[in-house]
Amino acid sequence: MGDNKRWSAADVAAVAWVALHFYTGVHAFLYGLHRTYTSWTWVLLGIWLLGLLALDIWLYASGGAELLRSLKWLWGFSAGMYGVMVLGGLLDWTIPDMVALVFVICAFVTPLFQQEALFWLFRETVGLKPGAFIGFLFCLLHFVFIAWLHRRAKQRGETDHGPVDPGAGILESEL
């Protein structure tokens, strides 16, 4: 998605996963209000998890620096939101309704609602009670992984604006 306006297959896959991410987040949120998850919810969450795994493998193999930079900040924001949730839980914060509404709207960017549905499934089937700290670790580890891939892509000679042309700075008159 650099200056040449051509999208790579990884760019298209990332956009498709983000669309799936928002759709599954809204779906999980709506069904999670009354804990009435359907089998379609579990199918969507399975596709979401497999899509995330496939995207991570694809990005490891051929992710461009610009795409990785965008995804890095997506996962950084998600880890930050979870960090606020963990800290709020530890300190027993109460927040005003308007702040809570803004927090819920921003949470659609994060995997909060998908993970909440999965955590509910673990509680009901296995008896495990994973909390926001597990979600925080998931997002933080993803952020670190994507940041490492971004740094690796930049060291390979790519910039955030596309591949570096070694002769780009040479004028024809200098030859």
C-alpha cells in the first residue's frame, strides 16, 4: 500500500481480516449482551482465530513495512485498552457513563468482544475463569510480534513508503 498504489496479497488479506474482525466483534457483542451465543458465533470465532493465525504466518513470510506499522499500532491500542481494564479492575475504579460509552465504542477495534465470548465458553465448559489479564497478554504478545516483524521489514531495506531504490538519489546529470 505504498506510493505505487498497488496492494499486495498480504494487504488484501489484512483488510479482509480486519473486516472479519469488526463483524465478529459486533456479532459477539450483540449476542453477548444476554449470553445467547449461537453456533454461528462459534463458527465465526473459529474463522476469526484461524484467519488471525493465517495472517500472522503470511505477514511473517511477506509483510510490508507500511502494513506492519498499521497493524503494530492496532495491537498496541488493543494492549493499551486491556491494560486500562486490568488496572481499573485492580484499583476498583468507577467511571462515568460517557467514558464507559466511549470505551465500549473504542473496544470494537480490539479483540475484546471476541475474547469475552471465548472466555465465556471456557467458563461454561471447562470451568476456567480467564480474565482481562489473559486478553492483555494476548494483545501485548501480538504487538511485540508485529513490532518485531515491522523492524525486520525495515532492516531488509523497506521503508514505510515502499522498497528503497538504491539509485533513487542519483540525478542523471551526476552520472
